[in-house]
Amino acid sequence: MPSRTGAAAGERVFVALEGIDGAGKSSTAAAVAARLRHRGVAVRLVRHNATEPDDPFVAEYLDGLRALQQMSLRGPYFRLGDPHWVLIRASYYALVDRCVITPALERGHVVVADGWFHKFVARIAAGGVRARGDFDRPEQILPLFAPVRRPDRVFLLDTPVATAAARRAADVNPGELGPQNAETSTPETAFVTYQSAVRGHLLSMAVPGRWHVVRTALRDVDGIAAEVCADLELLREAG
């Protein structure tokens, strides 16, 4: 099945902000949405791990998928293997695509996603199980997300790992440390080691994906959001 994008006739624009943990995706996505709304643009802000669809049944179903994913924080999830978790995540994003993003685009909204599936792909490639049949490169994983809509533009917030580590120091969770590092290093060292690898995989996807890489060092959220909105405006005009 070919991958889908949101730029087809009659639809508006779907963009996603990606980056390592602590890159500032949530604050930037909120700032981008606020700027667009100030200009009179209808916006749907989608938080990949907290999306609330209008349909109560779908909302309950998504809650169940989230609960299943959260089990990874309560036990040695890597025993189950990378393919299991990749397919669960692909199912989750396919449902968000179908029941949240597609309806918003059909209503003429610009959809701004606070993260999409790319960071998860980079995480698996950076710290997944190294057993036979598991994954260690994004190109092995991305085909499993083929039915899920690709954004019209991905903005990669390329944040120095040390900066992200300082932001996450008080609220880091085991999933941000990598399964191979969490028990053998201090949390700070594990975070830097794992997130450096995640960053490398995100950058490796940026070139073939024609992402807009935003260098965030020594910049505030408003300045970053302004850069994103300027590119987004050109994208909307071109579409």
C-alpha cells in the first residue's frame, strides 16, 4: 500500500514536529498552533500520545492502546521483541490518522502534530533488541508504517543532546534511556548515549524525507515557531 500524505486535492496541510526527548516539540507545536490561530487559520493540534477523537468508542479504544504501550515502562518489554512493539505503534498511529487527522483535514484544518511516528522509529533503531529478526535501522522499520499518513512537512527540532538532558533531568523516564543503557549507566549518561543515537537516526531520515531541519541551539520557542510558520505558509501557498 502506498504511503499517504495530506496534500491531496480538497485537503489542507498536515505537518509534524519531531526531535529527541527534550527537544521542545510540545512547546513549539503549541506556539505554532497559536500563531496560526492568531492569523485566522483553523488548526487541529494533535499530541501523538494524548489525542482525543470526537467518537467516544474510538477514544476508549485509543486509551486501551495507550495502556498497552505504557506496560513497557513497568517491565522488561524488550523480551517481547521489537516487531511486536512496532506493529502496536503502527496500529495506534493508523487509528489516529483515520479517526483524528483525516477528519480534521477534510474539515479544512491545518493539522499540527506534536510528534508523529518517526521518533519511535529512531528509538527502536537506536536501542531495540539485537536478537535475530529485530531492527537496528530506520529503513527496516518504516515499511511497517506504510498505511499511516506521512506529513506534508516534518520539522526536525535538532536540539543539542546536552540541552535536552538538562531539560529532562528532573522528569526522565526509562523509555528515554534505552534498554541497553538504563541498568549500566547513570541516568544522565544513559540519556546522552541513547538520545545521541536517536538523533543520528532522525537526521538519517531527514534527507530522504526532505524534512526541514530547525537548529534550536540558543533560540527561544517564539523564534523557532516563527521559522516553522514561515515555511508552513510557503507550503500552503504551493499546495
